[in-house]
Amino acid sequence: MFALFLWTLVVVTCLRQVNGHDGMDFSVLPSLSRPANSSHVFYSVMFDAGSTGTRVHIYTFTHTHPDEMPVLEKEAFDSVKPGLSAYADTPEIAGETLRELLRVAVRAVPPDDRKRTPVILRATAGFRLLPPSKAQALLQQVRDVFAESPFHAPADSVGIMDGTNEGVLAWVTVNFLTGQLQSNTQTTAGILDLGGGSTQITFLVKSTKALESTDPDDITRFHMFNSTYQLYTHSYLGNGIKAARLSALSSEGLERNVFRSSCLPLKSTEEFSFGGFTYHVSGITEDEVKGGVVKIRDFKRRAKELCSGPSELNHVNAFLCMDLTYITCLLVDGFGFKDSTVLKLTRKVNDVETSWALGAAIDHFYKFKIH
């Protein structure tokens, strides 16, 4: 998700895929050998336990041949705030949040298919920032709730996703939805994913020279749909948009989780939760937007406009000046993009959320063997 707009940045570049053969284990794909029904329809329920909220994605797939990609027929989606990590001291409340979203999933999956439909939860940076004991208590609460559900909970149904997998699976989602994973396709999209607690950059490495000059820890290989991919992916924990806010604001003093900063407009107070704490701040809301194409210089220009003086928009979102300044610095000074670089901002592709969750759902059935 991108910044305050919950967008994913998609950097479309001419990158070549590496052809090869994978070792997919189709015995783990019940939709093919034991389809959910005679139409080869199968379902997946995927929970994204992010730092800013919990989201449930219910995917409906169809499949006709083991050597072909599945077709995503539709996605049902719902979300609640704050994220599960906000209940680090009261995990039982986190369980109620999950039950609310599970009811959405139950309505979306036909009764005869629920027992064979996997239900999975992956927690991201918000959990990685929690003390291990508190994170595990929350995860156990999730396991207990899943055990009560009518869905199939695999042995590895609940866990904390590392930054590498988060970047890779978000890359899979975007390129699957945009049709870039077809065997005859020579271009892919690179992604920048700016969440609440971390940010990821992921793209296909297209030259041997670039591969040799890159830290091996940042290169991930996996097999998918009869092709082998080598991706550069790096996750920066603590560099998400809300973690960045806390870092900037705490430098000016933080007392009882109440911010008083020259970076925020006056005369309004709201709350936001992150990392198991609730913070009182000035004016914070999130707008629904459709995305668009922008250049890096557009972020820089807009940041200067909003930070130069009073603005009506600052009363809509108190963090606009701070967030856009951080995003500009991240893109230019952190990732090294030029002012002329064109980025596409999108929350959905073909009416499907551009979350890593779709990639994770496909990975569950096809076993990409990410390493």
C-alpha cells in the first residue's frame, strides 16, 4: 500500500523474464486433482494483518489445465481498523476482529466448498516490530479462531511474513493482474510498496552484470508457471509511513503519546494506532482515491506547496506535508530515482486489490519455492 492513500507504486519497466522450468507439486492443488466442484472452481481466504488494519481477501479461481495459470474470477474484500498489532495487550479483542471478517468469508464461499477452502493469515511489519511474546500471543488467538471456522486451516496457516516474501508476493500480484506472467511476455512491472511499518522495493534483474554486483541477500529466486525468476527485493523495516511519522515527531518530544509538533496543523485532534500504541495527533483521515501516473517531481512540488503555508487539505489530513516530504526523500535520496521517473500509483487492477495477498494465495496452491 502506498503512503496515506493505501496505494502500491508500480514502476513499469522493460524487464526480461528468465525462462526455465519449475518443480510445481500439483498434488497440493486440490482444485485440479480434486476440484471444489465440477467446474474446477476453488477458493482461498487470505488475511493480511497489516500495521494499519486487518484485511480479508476471498478469491474465486477457475482452472482447467495443470500447465496453465489459474483464472481469477473475482475477489471479495473487507477490512477493519486498527491492525491486530494494536491489540498486543488484549489479544482476545483481536479474535473478535477476525470473527467479524470471517463472517464476510463465510458469505462469499458456498457451504459445500468451505471445508476444502484454505484460510491463511500473514502478519507483516506491525508484528515484526512487536515484542516476540506479544506477537505470539496474538498469533495463537488467530489459530484458535481459525480452528472454530468452517474453513480448512493448514498447519502453516498463521505466521509472520518476512520482508522478502512480502516484496516478492506483491510483485507476483501486480504482474499476475496486469498479464505480465504469460510465457510469451517480455516485460514486467517493478513495485514499491510503502506500508505503515516497512517499505519494499522489488523488480526483475535483467542483466548478468547487475546480478553479479548485487548483494546476494537481496536476490530471490523462485519457480512459477514453468518459468524461473530472479528478483531484487529489499525490505526496510521501520521505514513505513507511520513508522517514519513517529521517528520525525518523537524528535520534537512525545509526552503520553500526544504529539505537539510544528509539522502538524493546529486546532484539531484525532487518534491513530501503530505498533501496539495509540497516538493522539492533529487531523488524520485517509481519502479514497483511484491512483494515476505521476513523476517524482510531482511529489516534490506538492510537498513544497503544502508545507509552505496553511492549506485546506491540511485540515483534511494533518500529515500531508510530512508524508509527502518523506515520500519525496525516500524516492530520491533513498531509492535514487530521477525527478523525471514516471510512476503509476494504483490501489486496484481490474477491481482487485494490489496486495501481496493474491500472490500468497497462488503460492499456497502452486508452491513457488521462494529462496
